[in-house]
Amino acid sequence: MLYGEYSHNMDQKGRITVPLKFREDLGDKFYVCKGLDKCLFLYSEKEWQGLIDKIAAMPVAQARSVQRFMFAGAADVECDKQGRILLPQNLRDYAGLNKEVTVIGSGSRAEIWDAQSWTDYIEA
């Protein structure tokens, strides 16, 4: 289970540190995709496959929009020796990520937010 809130800085190359606690649950290779509310979702391989299976079980008319949204810009990522992942530019742009980011646990997934967007969301 992923839980907690962590503040990190994104470097100029678009790398962020994934909290050690999250890396243990997410595994060596995991997936990042567009999330709701202009954040990014991080899924372990197991959770990613479960998401694929759920969407595949939906009627095509409903599934296609979800498939396009979730999978078009998705990427598989691995942490480097410092525990960082490189976020693709298209995903950084979607989430409006600047230097300061907040990584939160959301049960079966983690979320990456621009720090100010997270603050605004919490205060709303």
C-alpha cells in the first residue's frame, strides 16, 4: 500500500526522486502515465496489468477514451542508482511540473503533482 506525502525537486533533466518506501512497493520497473486532476500516476507492473485488464473488459465505446488518455503518453521507467526516474517531457508538460514536486501515495498507486498544484488542490 502506497501512502504518505513527500516533497522533492525535479532537476533540469526532468528527473525526480521516488521515495524509498514507494520504490519498495513499485518494484524495479514501473509505469508512469497521465492521471486525473493534472497529475501523473505511477503503477507497479502488477497494478498496471490490472488496469489494462479492467479497461479491456469495458465496452469499446467507453474504453477507447480511457485507453487513449491513459496509454498514449505512458512510459515504463526504472530508478537509477540515486532512486530517480526520468519523466518524459510530454508528461511533465501535462502535469505542469516545475522544479518543486510532491509525490503522494494513493493506495494502489503513487501520484506526482506540481507542488503548487497539490497545495491548491488540498486547500480547495
